[in-house]
Amino acid sequence: MSDLNFSLSLPRKQRQPRENDPLPHTIAERTRRVYDAIAHVYPLSTYFFHRKAHAYTLKNSGIRNGDLVLEIAIGSGEMFRKLVEINQDGTTIGLDLAPNMAAYSQRRIRREWPEAAAHCGAVDVRNLPFADASFDAIVCCYLVELLSHDDIYKTLAEAQRVLRPGGRFSLILIRQDTPIFSFMYRMGAAMIRAFWGRLVEEEVPEMIGQSGMKIIDDHSLRQGYYPSRVLICEHAAEPAMAQADHSLTVAARK
């Protein structure tokens, strides 16, 4: 597990591409190049925009010291470091499509927690190289905005597959209910699609239900003018049940 710089394609049921998707073809290669280039400055985004959402997610992730924990799309490792800190007796694995991001995070962890069972690697999270029901908890922060509709579904389905029954999947999204922020975000996305992606928050809860997970906590917050939404999910026995449970969650959304 010390070398995770690989991607294993596993057979999956094929879905028909969605018509009129703003990102009909994956931009994964361009995204990888962009985030590789900014690996050393990306921590600033967490400091100014993401800390509150990270804190809420950690508090409600259900992670216990000694768990096997996976973070998808670790970026420069701000959340990953916090996961390692609360899980020093367990194993924490972090994946990112960008090799420089993964390497940067691994170096930081080795300096700060040299004895921790913590491993980072460059892996395409749409095809996770792990057996079914491998992890007690999975965390994913601000990734799905960079994926096409079909790739979001693949990523959620993979998370559900490798999550153990009763485990929690914590997902942070960028909210799209703030008109001025949403307008500015779309302007940025029009210039650098591979960095900004597009806003998808309103689509994702239904896709979570379709993937076989159910939302048990739906929380909105803001850091400065940056709006985030945290969805805490559990492995559901049947996708239909997950969708029914989500209708109750939305009614009680904070």
C-alpha cells in the first residue's frame, strides 16, 4: 500500500451518457495538469474558504480512531492531515488524480506524522483499486464540480462499493443558492473549466440515492462569502430506500 501510483479498471455496468451535460466528455487530463501546477499554493484555498466545512465534516464523519479511512481527491492534503490526526491508530489512505498533489500531501504527512499508517497515491477515483466493503469511512471534498454527470455517478457508485455497511460517506459541495457567488463562479468556469468545473449541488443528492447510499445529515454553511454544503451519507441496503429517506432529509435541511 506504500505505492498507490496506479489505477485499476474494474468491470462496471455501463450507463448511457447524459444528453446536454455541460461536461459531456471528461476533462480529467486537463484537470490533472492544472492541479499538478498549483499543488504548492492550493493550501491557501482551504485557509480562506474550506476550513469550516472541513471542521463540520470531521465532527460528523463517524470516524473512530483505529478505522480504515479513505479520502477521495485529497488535493494538497489539508483535510487528509486532519484525518490522520484523529485516526493515529488506524490506516488513512488518500487519493488524487494529480500526482504532484498526492506527492505533496505524502511528504507533509511524513514530516508531521512519521509513524502514521498514512498513504497517498495518484489514482483515478472513478475506478477504485480496492475490494468491496473495504473502508469504515470515506471523505470527499469539492471534487464533483470537476466531473461530468456520468463521472459523478461512477465516483459515487465506487464510494458505495468500497464502503462497509454502516460506514459513512461524507461529501462537501459548493452551494449554488447564492446568486452573486454563483454568477462569479460561472464566469471563472467559462475561462478555466478544468480548474472551476461547474456547479452541480442540486443534482447530487438524487444521484447519491441512485448509487445506493442514503443522506442522514444535510448541512449548509458559509466561510466568508464561500457557500458549502455537507452531506453525510450511509450505505443503504437498496437504492430506492435511499431516495425515500432523502425526501425526509431535504425537508429538515438546515
